[in-house]
Amino acid sequence: MRQIENSTILVTGGAGFIGSNLCEHLLKHNNKVVCLDNFATGRPENIQHLYSNSNFTLIEGDIRNISDCHKAAQGVDYILHEAALGSVPRSINDPITTNDVNVSGFLNMLVAARDAKVKRFVYAASSSTYGDSEALPKVEDKIGKPLSPYAITKYVNELYADIFFRTYGLNTIGLRYFNVFGRKQDPNGAYAAVIPKFVMHLMNEESPVINGDGNYSRDFTYIDNVIQMNVLAMLTENPEAINTVYNTAFGDRTTLNDLMASLKKYLSVFNPNIASIQTIYGPNRAGDIPHSLASIDKAKKLLGYNPQFSMQQGLEQAVSWYWENLK
């Protein structure tokens, strides 16, 4: 895979799950990395080992503050905008803060990127944008109505990015992430993602709770595939590949019941008791879409995307990381 090297890259939300993995990867390839984070959801321990690297700069700041955005964007070649308040349930409980961060903060970063004349602004979009569209697989130019405040904010991001290209000539690429998982994903808190949450329950020999009957399915996407997409989005020189959005996924789907079976299988290598833990089924969650499956044809064609990790390959690696780091 081609790599980006000898560039200065701002990663907003760089102490978060995806952001910290991006920071690590970029530093390994001789880039200078600026991390902007307010540690609302990002974790200092994700990036502490990077502090001693002379090519790493941490700016503790908030994307809702335009001066923090301008400071962070100064002198950078590329921006990878990962900072956001994720979680559909959180957005339902607190739509105002979700909008402030995900829309107003996003707009601040676009303005800062425009003023700093960065080469490209690559941002985390979301599969939630497909909303109530029942078509499978999900294709980029066919979306439905959003089903949550979070989904609305991520769709608005795409609209703003398009306007900033048309109005100011800012090159943007949006990556619609599909259920990303992997090392450094936080298992704690009310809005933890499903895989680390299940893993922690199982490691503690507790029964995990599945929302619904377990037949909802997702296109679970390993973190290294997401890193590949971000790098390709920065590198592409194909005019047709810029100022658009891409599904960022593996292109396969797994039910929550099958996910649970795989987690038990991989974790029982470390603790045989895990294999017999019972699953509890609860009510469906408001705002959840039943099924999610991405077409990745556009990313393959225009960016040369070639995901290296299937869901099972990624899951095996992720489970090992959780066992070593969180047990």
C-alpha cells in the first residue's frame, strides 16, 4: 500500500479511538502530526507514548472554539477531521451538544482549513447518513431520511464540505465509516461501541445484552482498513476522486448473534468459561437501523482501496489486544 510521507497532518480528535490510531500510523511514516483534542471523549493514555516524539504536537483545544481551530490548522498540509460526538443514543439524549460539536465545530474546522490553504480536508462521515433507506448494499448516491440527530449532523457535514469546495475551492473527501472497531476503542461509558462493550462483559464473565433479537446486521470494519482509506484519501490526485464521499467498510455484514459467537470463540482461548456465558436480549434501540452493508466499489475504483482485514481477521486481533491491555 502506498503511504503518505514527509507531510504535516492535523488529526482532530487525535486522542480518540480512530484519531490515535491515525496519529500512530502517520508518525511511523515520517510525518509531522498535530493532534487537536479536548479530551471530552478522547483518552490521554491513547497518545501518551507519542509525547516524546519530536514530530508530534498536542494542542489541547476544542473545535467549537474557532481560534483553537486556526491555531491547529496553521502550517499543515492535510487535515484528518475525526473530532465529533459519536453515538446515536447520546444524540437523542442531548441533541444540542451533538449539534454544537458535529455541525458548528465542523464548520469552524472547514473555515480554518480554508484560511490555512490546506491541500485536502478529509473528514469522518457516517453510515448513519443512509437513514431509513432499505436498499442493500448501501451505495453512496442513494440515501434515505436520517433517523437520529447524530445522523442529521453527519449529513450536514457532507453538505457543508460540498459547499466549501464549490464556494472556496477547498478539496474535501468524506469517509462514511461503517461500525469501526479495533485496538484502543473505549469499552467504558454509557455510549461505548458494541464490540468493546461485549468484550468487557465476556472478559468479566458477565452476560452481555443485545438490543433486539440479535438478527440486526452490521458491516463491521477493522481499524486498519479505515487507516488505509484515510491515507488513500490524502494521496489521490485523481480529480474525479476528490470532493465526494466514500463508504469505508469491508463490504460484508455480520449479525449481532454471529458477532457474539465469534467473540466467545476468540475469548475462550484465554478463558474457557467464556464459551458458556449466556446472552441477554433486550428491546431494540431507538434510532437504530436494522441492517447495514456497504458497497465499496466506488472506493476501489477511484481510490484503489483494497481492505486487508476481514471482520473475522480484525476481530481476532482486537480481542487479543483487549485481553492484553484491559484484563
